Amino acid sequence: MPKSLLHSLRKNWPELRAFLTGGMPAFVYGARRWPGAPPVFCLHAARLAPLDALFRFLSEHGYRTLGADELQLRLCDPLSPREPREIALTFDDGLGSVWSVAFPLARRYGIRFTLFALPGLTPEGAPGPTIESADEELRRQALGRDRSAVPLCTWSELQTMHESGLVDVQSHGMRHARVAVGPRVVDFIHPGFDSGTADVHVPLYGGAAGREQREPVLGHPVYEFDSLLAGRPRYLDAAELRDALAEHVRRRGGAGFFERGGWRRELARLAARSGGLRRGDFESSAETLARVRAELEDSRRELEARLPGKRVRHFCFPWFRASAETAALARAAGYESIHLGATAGFRSRAGAQVPRVVTRLQQEFLRALPGAEGQGLRGVLAEKRAARGASGG
């Protein structure tokens, strides 16, 4: 099975299982009745044409969008006043296109949404151009913001959106951290490695909390990994092995080393022969949970300090990865809800559960909302295929 297809199946399996077992809201299956709780949708990048069409559709069909606090009230108190067709939109990561594309459209159509930001990665800087710019070059920059040198929203942009009342800024953790959880090498950093926006797909290597290395160095091993906030004990690899592999690549042409066949086998053999260098150790469970606690507490504290009047009560776990222990730490840190995807082991339940587990649908399922005539599941699957093709799987 191709690696890209295997990755897609693993990523989407919880959502597929929820669909096959009837775990989706009734409207996903074509029912015209509205669910008892407002459905919540997860988005990331803001693409102009589809987002404009979506926001226009929501506005014209009487949908009311909720912020995180109002959503929490609806979920915890079934007797709270509500209106027909209430939904919640959430954007993860704070990509720059949320400022340059989604925010102007939100003002145009009166749409509210929640933005889960990463204060540990949020840059300084003046607000960038938006799609409302009259200058064609500035508008082009706005449309390409996620691929620019500043791919995440700046603090000044977060503040402006927060002050508008349309955007509810909440926490996504400090750094969207990925860490090694075992000694097995699954890849190496190479020119085609998907480092993600702001290098969030590059694992954190070594170092004390907050001082780990994240630079994508050619040749560095990528160990079996997970989100830091999943709470699995972290594997602390040997820095000597990283250095040896990087030096091997450097001496053999750097990026040019990867143009010849067999480079992966060559690095794997070198790593295997360096057994004495490769031996690492695991953090204790207490050390790992201390790192998780710091991500939860520091991100909340930073957002509230930088955004006057902001109360951060809701947390979105990166990659939808959480555990019973890390969910309990979120509660202890003062969060009233945790946002996930269709994640095994977590279910939304009626009543005043704290922290409230919010199960979100991927953005493609917006096509199945009542009123989206001719879309339904066929439109959902078509958009998923298009998104997979655009991202290379």
C-alpha cells in the first residue's frame, strides 16, 4: 500500500469509524432534523473561493455561528436559549490566512469563529495585507500568506481580531510540539520532508523544557513520534547519533546527497552501526506530564497577558491527541472544554462535564449541512479527495 494512502487511512480512521458506527450528527446521513447540540467544525487554512462560498451560504440560510463560550453554554446546559441552525466554526494553528482571508470575510458576512492560537510560535509584527487591499500586489501577498516568511498570525493581528468581537482566540498550546516516543527510526530529515508550517512536523530534540531544538537538519533521524500533549513518556535520543548522521550528509554533498538512490538505506545502516551512540533513555512519566502542564498553563497565561480583556477557557489538543491524564491536567489548568476530532476514547456527554469534550467534524462535512442542496455526502467525499490531492496525500 502506498505510504501516502496508509497515512491518510490512519489519519482519517477515527472519523471513518464514527461515520460507520452512526457517531456523526444526523444531518451527515441526510436527515433533515437538526441535532440537539450545535455541530462544531474544524478548519485550518483559509482559501478564498471555498470560504467565501461557505460564509455566504451560512449567511443566506440563516445559520448562527457561536463563539467558544456560547458553545460551552449550549453543550453544558440543554435548557439554555438557542436558535435554529446554530453551529460553531474553529480554526486551528492561527495560520496567517485566517487574518488575510477569513477575518475580512467574517466581517463581510457577520460570521463568528474560534481561533486556537500557538503563543509560543506567534511572531511580532505589524498587521499584514488582506484580501480587501486595493493594491494588486498586496492582495497577492494576502492570498499567499500561509507560504510567506510569516505564515502565522502576528500578535497585532490576533489583538485586532480579538477586539472585533467576531474572533474568539483560545489556546492550542505553546508550540504544537511533536516528540519522539521510542527509539525506532521511521524517517530522516531530507529535502522532501514535510516540515509543516513553522516546522511543527519536525520533532523537538533533546534539551530542557522550552529549549529543545526544532531546526530541520538534513540527516537527523525521525523517531516514532506523537504529540507532546498526548502524554506518552518522551524518548530522549543520543545527540551524538544526530550529529554523526548530519555530518555524514554534509560531507557527501548536503542536499545533493539525497539526489542519489539508496540514501535512506545508507543512513539506516549508519544508524544501526552506531549502536553505542544510539542508546537513549526515556523521561519519567512525571517529567513528561510536567512538560504537558507547562504547555497548558503557559499558553493560557501568555494569551491573556498579550490580549487585554481575554479570558482563555478552552483548549484544542494538537493533532486531536489527548489522554485521560492530559485532559485532567487541562481541567486543573482552568480549561472548561477541550476540543478534539473524532477521537477514540473521548465522547461528548450531556450535562455539566468539565472539561467538556467537544468532538469536531472536519470542514468537508459543512457540505452536508441542511440547505446545501446537491452536496451531502457526495460533496463531502469530493472535497476530501480534492484536499488530499492538493496536499499530496
